[in-house]
Amino acid sequence: MEPGCYPAIVVSAQQLSPSMIRIVFGGPDIERYVGVAAPDECVTVYFPPTMDDVLPRMTEVAGVWGYHDPALRPECRNYTVRSRTETTLTVDFVLHEVGVAAEWARAARAGHQVVLSRPRSWYRVPADADWQLLVADQTGLPAVGRALEQLAPGDRAHVILEILDDADRQEFDTRADVTVEWLVGTGNGATPTALVDAVTSFERPDGVGYLWFAGEAGASRAVRAIARKHWGFDTKHCSSIGYWRERAEEWLAKYKRYERMALAGYNRALREGRTEAQAQEEFEALLERVGL
């Protein structure tokens, strides 16, 4: 049976670029980790109150694993699994100026511990797709890297990536027909993003396309609207995910008032047979209605 959570121990921490740190996790629970093949394989990382604390394991209530007492729930953020082996799991952390995850990553050393959730993903390329458009800010670089590594010879993809500094560029291995466009010095919490305009002006190739976006939540909604309303893409051909939010702490404080209602709507949509993408759209629509 798949474990309900994965306590993880830091093996190493490496500064990849001015804006990113790579953390390698290990430990006996990571050796039991059950992953997914999708390149945007995502886990929720739960952080202890202090660097030297050790969180308890999650508990299961009505089939759902988590920290169910709101008063004791640790701070958490979602992160892409950049790579994994039989004994390790690697996560790249973007160093935002503020935030619990960035502060933890800056201080992380071998032996520090977190707890990881079971993984999930959104990247699903339909069988009829002739080309892909992959768009992301720095938080999406790990998933884009995995996606390009997994593409087969003959696959076609255009990639638009937004970074703060030239030193944040990464090299990606791929066997596919890929073009990469770098936007440097915008977005990523420092200035307004240029990704929405880049998607708007993108000249779509002939054939059926698939759009995958990862970045700030407001930009994610804007890109989703372009694909759905102007390009006519359905949920199978558009995956636009908010990886982080401007003024996240302020947003989270307000979100807690609507969290139970929003999650109930999401789970209800799944029970009624809608796909994860459709349920996510309903979830986002509810949050937008309440001003989130």
C-alpha cells in the first residue's frame, strides 16, 4: 500500500543559480516513495516550525491524509520533483525574497527534515496534439526540464521561460524539435510578468496544440483565458497552473476562510465524474468569485 506521506531528510543543498537552490532528500521513507511519470510531478512540502524540529507523520481521516487539526497544521508549499532515484528525491527551490519555503531552503543543511505528500500532476498531452507550448517562470523550470527530457524524437515544442537574471538560465537535454525563448529581467515577483503578452502574441503552428503554463496564479488565470476563450482550447488541451501567488501570506490568510468550501466543491466535481482539470477550473472560478 502506498504510504500516506513521506518524511524526508536533507542529504545535500546546492546553489544552482542566484535564484535557485537544489535540495536532495533521502531517508528510509523516500526509499518507499511512489512517484508518477508526468514531468510536473508535484509534492506538497510541509515545513517544521523551526529548522531543527521534526514534524509528526500525517494521519488519515475519511480516506484523506493530512494534518487535520487547523491549529497544528504546518506551513506548506507545492514543489516539483526535479528528479528521483531509488533512494533520493530532488527538489529545486526558487528563492523568493520572502516566504516560508524560501527561508527554509536558504537555511537547509544535511539532516534537516520536512514531510512530503503523495505526488500529483497536471501535464497530460492529448494523443491528437501536434505541438506543445510550454510557458513558465522560474518556478516552472524543473517541470519544463523534465518535460523536454521526456519528449520523443519528432515531437515539436516551443518553450517560453521568464527568469530574473541571465545566470538563472539552464541547459535542457532533449531529443525533440524544441525552440526556447528566454525573457530576462521580468516577472518572478520582482516586476510585472511578460509571459501573458508572450502567449498572446504567440503564432500558433498548424495542427492541434497543447498549452502547459506554470507561474504566478494571476498570470495563470490570464493565460487560461487566452487559451480557452480566444484559442478555443478545451481542458484537455490546456493546463494552466498557478505555482505561486503575489502577496502569498495575505492571500493565504483570506483563503483559510473559504478553504473548506473550495475543497468541497473540487471534490464534489471529481465525484460527479469531471476530470481533475475541470474540477480545478471550478475551484479557481469559486476563488475568483470571492476575490481570491
